[in-house]
Amino acid sequence: MKNKMKRIFLLLLSAAIFSSCYYDKLEELNPGEIINPCDTALPATYSGSIEYIINFNCVSCHSSKNPSGGVKLTNFSEVNSYVASGLLLDVIERNSGVKAMPPSQSLPSCEIEKIKAWIETGTPQ
Amino acid sequence: MAELNKINPPDVDYTYATFKGTRLVNLHTVETLGKGALEFRIAHRFGPLSSGADGFYGLDGPATIQLRLDYAVTDRLLVGIGRSSEKKIVDGFVKYKWLQQTTDNNMPVTVTPIASVNITAEKNPSGNVGPNRYEYFSSRVSYYSSVMIARKFNPKFSAQLSPIYIHYNLVDKPSDKNDMLSLGGSFRYKFTRSVAFTVEYIQRLTPYTRDKNAYNNVLSLGFDIETGGHVFQVFFTNGYSINEVRTIPYTSGGLDEMRLGFNVSRIFDVGKKKKKW
């Protein structure tokens, strides 16, 4: 009897846990509003993809309020100012001699490629 | 004699301690705890070794941490709650040691299913660019489940396979899949009474996103060191996150981003104390 109760309990628990199971896609919930920086069709421009990548990965530390290392990345001119010296690319590629960014783990490789393409085409807005 | 055996079946000798604890590196093991045990666990992952001398090889951080409490309802049933700093995930799991390996090999493996619910408490990650990712609470929820199968081959060597199913209520693109399958392999080789060498590898099996190559499978190599009531697990891993639903599909660093990490646990016995006369 005790075993049967245990089994019923476990079954109910699994049902409760998995009953709120959804198959949502962010792009479908918000049509036309989502950016996937890894989408190759997405333009390598600041407003097209770079702003999203920087906002998502960098601005939590490099905001106007308390910019880490004095580096602000909240708008086009701020981000662009680190391109000419090669610093932006150096840090995201984690080259030696600079502090790798983001510090915890690297950007997904396609996002690095997007930023590279943006720099190579002269950082279009 | 046969009649006697029917009334009192011979005691089964179960294999003991296939692994030293309930986790190896990132994944659960088939082990549960003795009834009434409360395990406090701290898991820590440092910055990457590649940060060099300047970053003290990752020890300067940034680090990610998980704190948790696991409780053994019975010898076979383990439940736990935890919180991870990366993506601020709160999780709860249930784990039941269903089949136990026996020394006479009647049961050659230990089989332990596990299921967990994981809820991210973070604010909208894209800030003010893009819509609110967490407009619905369900979008914060993901699930992890596995049926772990392990065998203690001899007192020194144990191996475990963990087929894993992860479900995210919310993924990004229409072409992304909410369901992800992967396979974990966990191995330990004991070379002294208290120290074992550990290897863990998680292979993602299904194309859960077209950007799958932006992320990496997770490899971990390390040691389990047991002293008194503590098990220290120290290892190198490329996995930055600690919660499985994040580590398995979304580890963006490869072998060039190995980092030091550790798991520490302490068991408190809070089971009912028997009255002594």
C-alpha cells in the first residue's frame, strides 16, 4: 500500500512539474521586434545588430552610471571610439596584452564575426 | 531450506559508493544520500585560465557560484533546491534511485532518474533594446531530466551514462527547438582511499538551434578529495555556468577557455534521532 502511494505521489509530482510546458519562440511572440545577432541575413550595422550585441553583453558593466575601467558603450560614438585603435576587436577576440571581454566567457563566435564584419565595412550606423 | 528462503529472502548485497557524492562536476551522479541527510553544497567556477598572470589565471574572476541544499527523504529519494548566480536561476529537483547495482551482478547497474525545474529570476537581458523577454512567467522556466545509468566496475573505476532531455519554454527563433537532447559521460578512477580522478563530457545531440556551433560541448577533468564529512571536487572545465540547463546548450567557450572550478559539500544529519535508554 505504501509503495503504491509513493508511486502515485511521484506521478502526480511529475505531472505538476511538467504541466506548464510551453513551446514559445520569442520571435513569434513579438513579430518583427527580435534580433538574432547570429542571423547571417541580419545587417552588420550598428542599429541592425551591433547595438543589440553590445547592449546584451556589455552595457551591464559599461553603462553611463558606473562604467567599468572608465569604458562606456551606451551609444554609437562611444562604441565606435574603441574601433580605430583595434581595442574593441582585441578584447572580444581575447588577444594577448588586453583584458578579454566579456570577462566570464567569450561572446558566441557568430557575434564576434558580426562585429568583425561591422568593423571591416567601416562601422556603418 | 527453499521454504525458509521464501519466508526470509536472503539479504541482497548492494554495491556501495559508485561515486563519492551526488554530483561529479556539472552533472548529477546516480548517488543519493542516507535518509535524513541534509547536504549543503557550494559550487564555484572561476574566470578562464587564458586571462593569464594578470587575471591570476582566472582566480581574479569573474566567477559564478551556486548554493544549494539537498535533502534525503529516504535512502533512495533525494530532493533539493538551489540558486545559481549566472542568469540567476532558482532550481528544484527530485531524484530517485530506482535500481541498485548488486555485488552478485544480478543487477549490473544503478539507474537513477532525475527531474528538475529551473526558473530564471533575471531582468530583461536586452535592456531597453527589444521587447520584454519575460512578459510571461512561463518564459522564465526550463526543465531538465535524465535517466542516469552507472556501473561500479571494480573498487577503483566507475562509469556513468546520462541521457539528458532539456526543455526550454521559451527559445528565440522559430527555427530553434525548445527540446534538446544530449548525452553525458561521467568517469571516476580512485587511486587512493580518498582521492579519485574524474572526467566528465557532455555531448549535445540534437540541433536545438542553427547557431549550435556558436556554443561548445563541455569537458571537465579533475579530482574528488574526501576528508571527514566533506567532499572537495576540484577540476578544470570549459563550462562557465553551473546549472545544467545553461551549461549544456549555452557554453560559449571551448577548450581554449578552460577554467578552474570546485564543488564543496557538507552533510548534516537531521534525521529523527532514536531515543536512547
